[in-house]
Amino acid sequence: MEKPGIPPPGYKRYPGGHFLAYDMRSGKFENLARVPFGDGILSMTMDTQRGRLYGITWPTGTFLHYDLTTKGLRNLGAMSEQGENGTGQAYRTLCRSLVVDPNDGSVYLSTGDGAILRYCYDTDSIGRVEGEDLRKDYFGLYDPSSPGHMGYNWRQTVWYAPERAVYGVHGDSGYLFRFDPRLNRVDVLERLTSEPSKRSGMYDQFSYGYLGFALGPDGRTLHYLTGGPIYLNGRRVTGRAPRRRVNPRERRTRI
């Protein structure tokens, strides 16, 4: 469990994460806004059609948005208990991936408990998607209040415009899924783990999974970075320490 560091003598506390703009022609940066309460920005995405930046802060898990037209920063509060700043039953691993529906400006995120949350652009509010969640048997069983894994959070997501749907991956189990916001339905599709992981019958050896997940240039092939088991003297190394979970491989699947 990581916690914010205590500044050594002579240093001030971290002032807070920033939304920035970078002009590739001039090479200049512009500071748009700063998190006013000292958190960093862990997850970020942009609604390019509406000129809106969205972020989840660390460690409290606060949902923010910044409007490029009004120059206003809005705080909608903590999304998942006390986030990674909490202890005991108040601890929750935070979502690393926000996904925008460009058709109506909705933003989707997950929680460690398996809830799918929707930010509604029209009402500027967040609510839970009713009738569906990410607590799937195929993903495994997790205690959302314990650190060291992503719980039932999705790990990475992309918006697939032809189907107006979200494709995502659950990190620990490596399962690809499809979420249809119009039907509020999650379909589990295929396990994307490496061949060595499948042969061993175990999860990929990084309990958070990987953020390397994106649509390829053809617009319909998903590329995903996976892990794999490590063997020493013919025996598989066990445990959850991330430093033991190296051995990335790439898998592809067509959708």
C-alpha cells in the first residue's frame, strides 16, 4: 500500500497535480489547473468534442473535470470510499481508466467493488449503472478493502465507435469484456493472458494487470500487453510482488 510521503526538513508538501496543455508547434506548456487539495492526478481522459478534461485523483479518488471554454475546475467528490488514502474497510484501489462516450459526453469508470459509474454530461452528476457490474466469477474473488490488486476494477478500456461500446480488460484475470452502455450489459469475451499463463493455469504475474491496451491502426484490432509466469529451477515463482512479475508479451484479437 503506497501512501503520500512526508516532506523532509526544508521541503514543502506536494502542491497538487496539474492539467497541462502542450503546444507541439511552439514547444510551450500551459498550466490549465491544479488540484487544490494536494492530490495527484492518477487517471485522465478528454472529451475532445466538448472540450472537457476529466481526472481521478490519488490517493483520495476524487473525480474532477476542467472545461477548456469556461476555464473552470469542478470537484464532484470521492468516487470509491476513501480511495487509496483509506485504511481498513475504507481502503479502495482506484480506477486507472476513464472512457468517454462521444455521442452524449458520458464518462464511465469502475470501482474496486465492481460498480460501473457514469458521469452524465447534461446533469453534471455521477451515478451508478443499475442492473450490471464487474463482479464476475471469471474475474476471481477479491476483498476490495485490501491492497495489492485492482479488485473488480477494469484495468484499461477503449471506446469502439462502430458498436458504441466499451471494450476493456480486467487486469488480474486478463479477461476481455464488452460493456454496452445502451443495454447496461457486460459480456465477458475471452481471456487475453499469455500462452505460458494459460498452460500454467494461473493468472498473469502482475496482480494489477497492464495498461497496454489499445486499438490498432486498422481500428478493429486490440493490442494488449500481458504478463507470464516465471520459473526458477523448474518451479513457478509465486507471490504478488510486482518486481517478480516481469515478462511482458503482446496478444492480439479481432473484434
